[in-house]
Amino acid sequence: MRVLLSDGSSLASRQIALQLSGAGHSVGVLSADPLCLSRFTRHVRRVHRVPSYGRDPLAWLAAAVTVVTGHGYDVLFPTQEQVAVLAADPGTLARAGIRTAVPPFASLAQVQDKVSAFATLARLGLPQPPATVVTSRAELLAWRRLPAFVKLPIGTATAGVRRVTCAADLDAAARQFDAVGAFGGEGVLVQDPLDGPLVMVQAVFDSGVLVASHANLRLREGARGGASHKQSVDLPVVRAHLEVLGRALAWHGACCADAILTDDGPRYIDVNPRLVEPGNAHRAGVDLVGALLDLACGRAPAPQPPGPAGVRTHQLLLAVLGAAQFTGERRRVVAELVAARRGRGSYEASTEELTPVRGDPEAVIPLAAAVLATLVRPASWRLLSSGAVAGYALTPQGWRAIVAHHLGLAGPAA
């Protein structure tokens, strides 16, 4: 089968391409960046240039339809924020005969932004950290319960999230968010921090029914808050929460969440209406990618049991960039490579999930570039880690354009 991924820049897209190719499918990707992460692997046959999704999601949609129909792809596989515009205009996809798997737009809108997700989780009684929606700059400046996380409604991969610990931090956050018009809309979410490890949860639903799920702990933090090292964990309470969420929203397709695993159980801090880094799940025997592909093809996925706990994976690229970010020391970058090569420390009994090089020599190129850049100038981790996000991150302006487009198609009552 010929499968086109909606994005080629993200870590999730690279992992999905690897799994689809391993299952015998021919994979292409869409990207505004000709040197996106997914270019450097034998598992991707072609990178199709399209407009930047974040800047103009409607132009991206038009280009995506042209690529799918013009190059004979069987499925458009949603891998990143593009799920929002795909859900907003199912008519265009249907008329073009494009198969995909996305939730109803009304369901997606209830979790797409952080303020709406907070309200949805509260309505469903799913546990969260204490949080408040602040609708004015003055109200934010008057906040006294510190430290806290201040979050824009729309933001990807830590974009639009600031940790504030003092009045100066609050002032900086207020100025930043006021400049982008945050207080003229829904406001911003102010959330208390919690103690405990981060757990990342992935799931696939078939019209509200949970058919596959997985959870893994972030053992080590990589660049920009990503997980350089993970370990699978079995959390029946999380599966129960997922069932509540999926059933209430009649969710169709992938949906993921981040939670802090406290002594009192998980507390959800974010919801992502897409598939996030399925590599650890695949290693644990949970085929989230296959389940989502079945949905896109109109097949009912067979329910999958949870995978075993204790399966460890890593992403050396994130670990290298993280070493440069957290220490700014070249020797730490070298030490990371040595530990990975020898399988010691956090790399013991762990499998590379992002850029395995066996049988795929091109996969070493992004890692080699990151190593060389951070050895020459450790601060270059910023450029290397932010460029990919810029290619797929949905902006507040982009989200407003998608909502307006959907309302224009469906009418004000949609």
C-alpha cells in the first residue's frame, strides 16, 4: 500500500514511517522543509514539498489533496497537527476520494487547545492538577501561587508554555502572551506543578471504542522537554480514563495525553488529538500505527491487549541535544555517545526507536549533524531542535483560520 504521511519533520512521523515501511508499505511524506528528519532514511521513498502548515493550514490542505491524488497514494496518514484541518473539511477529502482517520471536528475542538481540554477533562471528572483560566493581563500579574505553568491555548512541543517562579517571570509571560493577543480570546491556563514522573499515553479509538493503547514513562528528559529515554508501564487506571474520554467524545482515530504520575495516580496536563511517538509501544508489541491504518482504510481494528511493562527505548538524537541544552559542555555530548555505543547507564537493555542505523545508513546523518554542531557550538541545540517544530506546529492564527473555514462549510451551528 502507498501511504502518505501528513508530516515529515516530527519525531512521531519518523517513527511511523519506520513502522509502516517495516510492514511492507511504500511511504511518502509531506513537508515544507526539503531537509526534514524523514528525508534521511531508506524507509521514506519521497518527500513532497508543501506550504508550511503552521503559517497557512488551508494552503497546506489544498497542496496535500493535490499530492495524494496526483501521485496515487492509497491513504493520507495523519501524524501531526494537520489532523485539525483534515477534520475540519471532510467533504474535500471525500470528493477527492482520500482515505484517512480523523475525529469529528466537534470532538477535536473540545481538546485541540489547552483551555478547551482543561474544561473537557473537568466536565468528565478526569484528574488534573489545580488550574485556573486567566483572561486578562492584570489577572495574570496578580497571580500569587508560584511556581506555576502558564500555557497559551495553542502551542506544540512546549511552545507557548512558560514556567514562572517569581514576579519577573509573570511579567515576562504577561508581555509575551499579551503581544500575541492571548487575553483577547479564551485567555491562558495557569496550572500548578506536581511532583512525579511524566507518563505519555497513546491510544487509538474506533468511533468512541478504545482498540489499542500504551503508556510509557519518561526516564530521561531530552531537548525541549522531549523524552530521550522511555520505559513502558502498565496502568489500568489510565486505560479506564481513556475509555471515558473516547466514549464521551465519540473519538475516531488517534488521541494521546501527558500526565504526571503522582502518589494519588495520574493527573493529566495535556491532550493531543494525534499520534505521538509510537516507537516504545511498537517495541512492547502494541501496534498503534497498524490500528490507525486499519481505520483509515475503513477496516475495524482488532482490539489489542496492553503490552508488558519494563520495555525500554531511547532516542539518541534527543539525548545528544539534551546534553548540550542542560550542560552546555562538549564532553557531555561525547559521554552520551560513548554510553550509547557501549550500552551502559540509561542505554542498558534499551533499543533505539528513532534512528536505528542497521540496514539504514542514511539514518546516521541527522545524528552526525547534531553531534558535530553541538561539539562546535553547544548552543546550536536550539536551532536544531526548534526547526522541526516550526514545520508542523499549529499557530493561534492557523487555528482561527481552520475554525472559520469549518464554520463557512457547515454553517454557524457547527
